[in-house]
Amino acid sequence: MAIVLALVLVVVGSIVFHMLSPWWWTPIASNWSYIDHTLVITFWITGVVFAAVVLFMAYCVYRFRHKEGAKAAYEPESKRLETWLTVVTAVGVAAMLAPGLYVWGQFVTVPKDATEVEVVAQQWQWNYRLPGEDGRLGKTDNRLVSFENPLGIDPDDPAGQDDVVLEAADLHLPIGKPVKMMLRSIDVLHDFYVPEFRAKMDMVPGMVTYFWFTPTKTGTFEVLCAELCGVGHGFMRGYVMIDTEENYPSWLEEQPTFAELSAPRQVGSAETVEPEGAGAQ
Ligand SMILES: [Cu+2]
């Protein structure tokens, strides 16, 4: 009887904990409420199956408890039961997978009016690149990455000259505008994750992964790396600020472009020629 009670308590306790849990997801700040719906569907299906299986166990422990003289019947196969279980399991698994595939299709189908925003991960910081006035991002190549050119932007591509470069800085985005997040890594695997946007994706060296979303709330949202990427992984954090449409342009204007960042550095390197020569003596 104690085991029966314990099993029932596990079910009731799990449901109560789920309902009253303080560890619930953050308020959503993007268009991806679909992601939440898929999670709720999964919770329902796994929750019902979990409760049914454990309660069935409790029932069996009680109903078929030891009785003097009672003998267990040996029935290794039951076609009816197997068919029934196979069908129910298949339907349950399909019901969990189908919504995910449906949402995934939308997650990577970028609307035409989305602005391209590049996220460049490295050990252990977040860099970003926004298109300049031409609305296009210039070409990049990881072989061009250097101290002067941390994002590896191709200096020969005119489209890249006006690109806004944010090195280890916070990203700002305007509210209500769809953005295509293009994810790159210049060293190891990382994963761009903003819980409030219900969006995350791996960043793989040598390729560009992407998803899109529309910010629906202004505010400051934390960026986390969701892929163990070395000793600094836990400190690989940043912020995305969602600005109002009026505030956004004033922030954008103040950010440096690739051309601006390259120019003073060339002057700087010319100036350092003399001290270098002096140092050699
Ligand atoms: Cu990382």
C-alpha cells in the first residue's frame, strides 16, 4: 500500500510542481509564440502519458498484490495489446514532432522585408554587423580575420565599406521590424540564444546559419551562449536592446562603419613606424 501511495504522490506532486513552478519561461518578446505552443503541446502529451503510466503501475501494484494461493498467468504475447500500444505511441510521437517541424519551417523561411543582421561569435564575446546605407552586408572570409579586421570583412568589396561593426558591443534593433539573424563563428562552436525571443541556433565555423524574428517588446534582453565553447563559456554574455522606431536611428548613427574603423588604424600604423624603428636601436 505504501508503494501505491508513493506512486500516486509522484504523479500529483509532479503536476502540482509543474503548475506552481517558479522556473517558468520568461515573458515572450518576439513573434515566436508558436515555439511556446509546441512546448505546451509536448508538456500535455508527455504529462498525460507520464500520469497514465505511473497510475497504471499503482493500480497494478494494488490490484495484483500478493494473495495466498493466487497464481500469475503467463502470457508472453498479446497481438491486440501490441497493436494498440504501437498505434497510440506512433500518434503521440507524431503529435509531438509535427508542430515542431511546422514551426521550424517558418523559423527559417525569412520574409522578404527582413533586415540582415550578422552575429559573429568568438571566444568569448559577441560581435555584430549591420548593413550600412546600401542595405547590404559586404563579403567576409574568416581568413581575413585579424586584429584590425576582427570580423574578417573583405576590404575589396565596396558593399562592406559602410557596414556597421559592433565589436564586443551591445546590439540594438528597432521594434516591429523583421530581422534575419545570420550567425557566424570565427573559432569554435557557439550558440546564439536570447530566451525572450524564443530563438537560438548553433554557430558553426565555416558556415552561416540563420533564423528570423520580429521583436515585439522594447527593452534589454540578455544574449547567452548555449554551446559549451571553452573556459569562458559562462561569461559569454551580451545584450540586445530593442529600441522604439524613433530612438533607433540616433543610436545607429553613432556606430562606427568598417571604413571608419579601417581609416584611423592605417594612420595609426603609419605613426607607429617611428617608435618601432627607435625600439630596434
Ligand atoms: Cu560561446
